[in-house]
Amino acid sequence: MKIVSRNEELLRDALSCIPQSSSRTNLPSYNKLIRFEDISAAAFKIQCGVQKTPCMYSRLSKQYGMDIYLKKDFLQYTGSVKERGVLYLLTSLPQDQQRKGVIVASDSNFSMAVAYHASELRIPVFVIMSTSTSPARVKTCREYGAMVISYGTTAKDSQMHARRLAQENGYLYLEEEDSAVYLSGLGTVGLEVYEQVPKLDAVIFPAGGHCGLLAGSAAALKHLNPHISVIGVESESFPILQQSLKAGHPIEDQACSNHHFYGDVSGLCFGSNSLQLTGKLVDKVVAVREEDILISMLRLLEYERATVDAEGAIGLAALVAGKLPELKGKRVAIVICSGNLELHLLQQCIARALTLDNRVCRFSLVLSDCPGDISKLLEILAREEARVLDIKQERTFVTSELFTVKVTCTLETRDKIHTAQLRNALLERYPTAAWTER
């Protein structure tokens, strides 16, 4: 079916004023107009190399008062949407460059995608990682087929070494950027969402500094139906996209977090192409708190059995935070784009999210050190259907009267209402009980 463009002029305007600077990948100039035809060509070329991920109706719909469809692109082989842009970029390289090989220098989703797809295409691939990189990431990258080299203590050291190796050996140094080729590959997400969910009202994407997914997909969606609202979501701690849009150019001096929890959410704005497309085609950009992202991760794990990272959960976080009330009763798709969260960090995130969601609570009280007093406390907790996660007794350093014991309990409850009921029941029996505020 041929679809006639209704937004090509808008796309052309979005990129016509961009200076054609040299690409950060040292490729020939790819910073040309991104057209719907480019995205369609990318979809055709990568269809055998990446999954057409499901976009499924979510059980969360009733909770937030709208029809929610989740585009589960974290199900890609490397757990990230970046595979789409990377595969199209690699297959677009000249054959002589494919024979020489490529090199990257980071432990990001982009590098993991390059490692996997370059190996699949039989392109020699080298990944330079700092010595502080997680051993799990190093192991995964090697399993994808890349030659991994540990060098330097910082990301900057690794990048300088990678550039030197590229110059000496003829490798192509790849760094995530916003060429039309890369954006077209990422834009295939918007194309698939439109095909999979009829009568869409809005689509929500992660934003942040690396807004290529948002920009590329907006180009596809606005071409197909200009009435679909395209919304980006970024972290309140790193409002890089909003600041860049306000300034009219990419913000380079924005403080970023190196913590793996944030990933690409806190990255620097990497190019004018993405920024100009976002300014022209994206209807709204909102920011959410870290607490909202954590609760969103918990909701996706519970309701969808989806283990995602901050970048993957940030779209739903906008609904958790109540930032998009205009979408009530509408049909909304949310792109869940990344699921690469390390296990130790996942454990911390879920534990913190349960506390934020008022489902884990803690209190302390002083009891007489007599047989049966602890049993009476446990009977109350059992009657109120609270699950005891931990219970500690302290006798030595109790400063109250002699022959007493300080008891500290950590409990799991169903929700905020259940926690309040439990607290009232305990205060009736133990008025001096002290609750630990979250």
C-alpha cells in the first residue's frame, strides 16, 4: 500500500537549516533530510536482523484510565531498541569498510548492539571498555562476538584509545550520533506501532539527551497521521532535551550522571538533527522524578513480567506521575525500549520501589522482656495479614526501664490503605510504636 506523505514539507523544514557538519562516526555526510521513504527502506532492510516486537494491550490500562499498549522493544536480542539503528548503519557501510572493521568505546546499549550485529554480519568489531566497566557487561559483549579490550580508568581514556586504534588500523570509529541512516533505523519503531495499534491517539517515548528514537519515530508517525500526539519523557534530574529545545541548540555542559541506573536517560544531547526534528514534530516533552521511574519499573515487573531499566520504564513513569491527564480515556502506546539492568541494581531498585509504593514499612516499639509478649505482637500482625520480612530484638542498648526489649519489624503490605490499617491497629495496642518514615 502506498501512503502519500502529508508531512514531508514539515520534515524538510525541520532539517533544512541544519549545518552539514562532519559525522562523529567519520562516515560520509549522512546528515540529509530524513524522509518517510528512508524509514520504510530501513524497515525493509533490517526486517531479517531485528525482531518485529509485539505491541500488546496492558493490564495497567484500568489502573490509569486509558487503553495502554506496550511496545516491547526490550525483547530485542541485546535488550535494546538501539539494534534497529545500528543494524541499518552497519549494512549501509561500504564493503571495503566492512572488511576493515569497526570500533566502539563504551559499555552502552549502542556498543552492545554494534558488537552483536557486526559479528553477525562478519564485520570485525572491537569494543574498548574502561577497567571500571561491570564484568557482566564485558562478558556479554565478548559472548556477542566482539574483541573486548580493557583500557583506562575513565570513558574518556577508552575513547581516546579507540580513536588511536581506528586511525592506525583503518577501523571505523563508531559513536552514537544522529545521522539520517541511524535515525531512520530507529524510526521503524514508529512505523511498527502505527501498524500494530489502530486508531492511536498518542505514543510515548523515552527522551533525554539521546532522543534519536523519539525524533525518528516522530517522523514516521507524523507522516502517517499528523493527529497522533508524540510525547517524550525525560528525568527531572537531567532535563537535557527540554533545556536544549529552549536554548535552540544541543546543551553540552549539562551535568550528567555516570550511574548505570540512568543509562542513556542522562546522556548529552548528541546532535542537531534529532533536536530539530523533536522541536518540529514532537507535541510535548515532560520530566519525571526518579521515584516515579522506580515505581514504573515495579508496575512493569508485576503486571507485565517485564524486567526493564530506567530508560525502558520512563515512558510509563509519566502516567504514574500523573503528568499526562489529557490522555484519560484515550488509546495510548508506550515504547518500552530497554531492559539491560544489572542484577544487583535490579534488586536495589525493586526494594526501593516497594518502599516508595507504601508496600514495605518498618516500626519499632519497646516490650517487656516476658514470655509471650513477642507472640502477642506477631498475632496482631498475622490478624492484619501483614507479612513479616524481618524482626530484630535489642536488649543491650535499650535506654528505657530494665527488663525490656526493643523490637524492630520490617513488614510487607498490600498497598497504602493496608499499611494505614496496620498502623492504626498497632497504635491501639502499642501507643508508643515509632514508624520509620520512608
